[in-house]
Amino acid sequence: MSESFTRISSGGPWEDRYGYARAVVAGPHVLVSGCTATVGGEVQHVGDAYNQTLTAFSVALDAVEKAGTSKSDVVRTRIYIVNADDFEAAGRAHGEVFGDVRPACTSVQIAGLVDPRMLVEVEVEAYRQERAS
């Protein structure tokens, strides 16, 4: 059944190494893997949760667009933050990106991410109507 799935790569080094796709299109669902503020192999905006959140959502939305959907098709987001004190900054960034879309959103404080410079990781899910064949 995997033939009915489309896998989207961002070209990041970890996808091949660890065996995952940046996003998977499964029918009308676009499921984007966790995204951080790592661009070109470097963590961006060290110490700045707000800008890390904006960057992580930019990475995620790039995958959404590669799947043939757009920001307006996003129905769910998840924000994982290392420091509870960064919730306001991450939430503000989420509001700036998705304020007009208003997807379901979950925010969770976690113990840490794989690189201690990473403060935020996000996930995005989009939904698109099936296209007629």
C-alpha cells in the first residue's frame, strides 16, 4: 500500500541517515516531521525561541507547499519547547504565522532536543481535498 504515499524530502542530511521523510502525503493528509530552526546544518537564532519558532514553521511550511498544499490547509500544529518560559515567544510566533488560519494546536514542554541550542521543534499537519482523476 505504500505506493499510495508520496514522500517529500527537504534534502537534509538526517533524512537518509535515519530513514525518514520531511513529509508524507497519505491521501488528503500531509504529515510533516518535526522541524527545528536548523538550516543548512546549522542551528539558527541560538537563544531566541521566537525566531527559532518562526524558522521551524518556515521549514515545515516549505514541505507543506512541496506537497501541493498551503498554509491555509494546515489543520493541526504541535510546538515542543524546552523551557516553559519560552511559551509566550513560541506562541506569539505561532500566532503571527497561523493567526488567520487558526489550526488546532498543542504545546508541550519537553526535557530537551538533540542539540542543546535547539529551543523549539514543531510539527504541522495539513488536509487537502482529494483531486479528481
